[in-house]
Amino acid sequence: MNVVDKLMLGQNNFIAIVEICSKYYLISITDKGVNILKELEEFHHLPDGKESSVKFNNILDKYKKTFNLRKQQ
């Protein structure tokens, strides 16, 4: 497992993008455990050393919008 990026939500609460067996997942990390929230099917990680204007929050916003659209249908 490789942690691509993570965002702290509160004390001992994080969400992260991880790579497992060449697939990417959005996970939650808390005192109680780690849970896979969603497989990120269209996520493409840039190799180390390559800067990008894409930030974790932008990626999260994209998936939140997609989830909300599906939920409304």
C-alpha cells in the first residue's frame, strides 16, 4: 500500500488516497480503523517529482459532485 496523499479532518481523523495493487482508493482513517470509501477508477497519479496544480481538495470535490449527482437520480 502506498499513500498518495492525505487530508486531516480532525484529531486522529483523516481521509487519504492510497494505491493498492495498481488501483487507487479513497479511504478513511480513524481511531476505530481504516475503511475503503470508494475505488477511484479514473484517478491517475503523477510520478514523483512532477508537480501538478491538482490538489487533494480538487480531487475530493470532483468525487463529491459525482456522488451527489448519482444520489439525486
